[in-house]
Amino acid sequence: MNATSSEQAPGRIVLLTTSHRVAPGLLSWPAWQALHAADRVLCSDGAHPQLPYLREAGIRVGEAAPTAEELVDECAGGRTVVVVATGEGEPALTDGLARLAGSGRVQMPDLELLPASYDLPGARLLDLVQVMDRIRAECPWSSQQTHKGLAKYGIEEAYELVEAIEEGDRDELREELGDVLLQVVFHARIAEEDPDAPFSVDDVAAGIVTKLIHRHPHVFGDETAATPEEVKEHWLRTKAVEKQRTSVTEGIPLGQPGLALAAKLASRVRTAGLEVPLPQLEGVGYELLALAVRAEAAGVDPEAALRAAARAYRDAIKETEGRSRSGGGEPHGQVS
């Protein structure tokens, strides 16, 4: 009776999935247990990156792509078969097994999906690096780009990101963040080819990680900070030590928009506790400078405030144009 029951036992199929973003051979303990306990291990891809490591661990892997029916037959008598899935996830096999199970004519083995490795947060960034590497090598346009040639796109993408934030559009925000990230990865890829001072995206990431840890001693060190103001104080103090600057104006990019530049200068002056009178000269520029300093002191970003006002002005223009059209006339100044 036991022998008969054993012969009729349906067995077990384990579909083992892995992530190409995790180094081959780094599998979970349940995965290694299933592999060692299996009666047979199969893989349809003879070049699968996991195979050398499985064989090194003493796992015999058969290179085969069985049909659903063949796999079910392989499990007869209570046998366990582990299928090491390819990157596509074996859709033909899983569809075939689903059809067999749905037919009701076949005693199906137990089916188990076993993830052997998992993506960590940020794993898709590896995909971006790989895609960028291929584009740089194979795209006629991308392969010719330089840091200087791409500079304008970095500015454009940054402004589009700010607009998405101010508009509150979540889908647009996600897309624009991706476009800004692309600029970072693109520049890092170009930098790898520099003959004198090459660096990679890993060097970029390592640099900002080091900077963040150093400037957050209240998180990674022994100091404490209970308020945002104390955090900013830590940041500015460590930054001053790093940069060894002789003026609070050092490091402020003069090419940024005028209102933002004026506000940044005012912020540095206020933070340093300096008393610097504004230039007492005539002209719109000096009036705007005074407004920008006043806004910064009040905690208002003058650039963002002006953009908000400009958007309101834009809406008023559209409303006026709409009334003109509905009244049968043309907007003032339009050439017919």
C-alpha cells in the first residue's frame, strides 16, 4: 500500500527565480535547501549566470526545456524537480502548467514559486547604468555628446522638475526626476572616458555618500540635533571646514537666475551674522535686489514667488484671450 501511494504521489515542481541585479551565487538559504534536496534540477539556458555557481556547489543541472506534460511526468512517484528560471520567467512553461491544472484530467504536482534572490532598494539603478552604457556605445547621437554639450539639458530638466513640484503633478514629478537622474548618469558615463581624470557613477555615488555621512554627525556620529535649525548649523559648520573658504560668497553660482542669486547671497550674509548694507543706487535691478533680500528674510523664495505670480498672469492672459475669441474679436496684438 505504501509503495502504491508512493507511485501515485504527484511530486513537486519548484520554479526558482533569481534577479540579474544580484551577483550570481548569492542565493537565499531556502533556495539552496531546495536545490540540494531536489531529485532533479533543470535549466533551459545553458549560459544562465547561476549555473557555474550551482555546479561548484555540487548541484547537477540538466540543460533542458521540458514541456508542461514532460515536467509533470518527471515528478511522478513523488519526485521534486527544480526549474531554474531564465530572465523571462519561463512563461511558456507556466502557461502550460496552468492549462493542465485547469483541464482537471491530470493529477498535478505541488507547484511552488521560490524567489532565490531579491532586488534591494535602488536595484533598478543598475539597469539604468547598463542601458546608458549601451546607448553611449551604440547610439550615433549619444556617443558624440560632451559635458558642455549636455549642460543646457541639465538646466532645462532642473526647471521642468521644479515646475512639476510647483504644479503638484505626481506623474510629472516622477518623470522629471527620471530625466534629472538621466543627466547624472549620462555625465558620469562620459566622465569614464576622460584620459586624464576619469571617474564613474560609482565614484559620484561614493562621494555624495561620504559627504552626507560627514555632514550628518547627529545621525552617523555622536552629536545631537533636535531641530532643523541645529541640523543646518551642523551642515554649515562641517561644510566650512571642508571647503576652507575665505568668503561667504564662495561657492555661489553666479549663473543662476537673478532673484535666486540675490536670495542666496542674502542667506549667506544672514547666516554669517554680517551687517552688509544694500547698494543705494537707482534702477530696477537694485529695487529687485531689495525685494529679494526682504523675501529671503521673511522665509520666502523670491524666485518661486515670482513664478507663482507669473503663472497667475499667464492664466489671466488666457482668460482675456478666451473672452476676446468668444466675443468674435481677436486678442489684442494678434496678427491675422
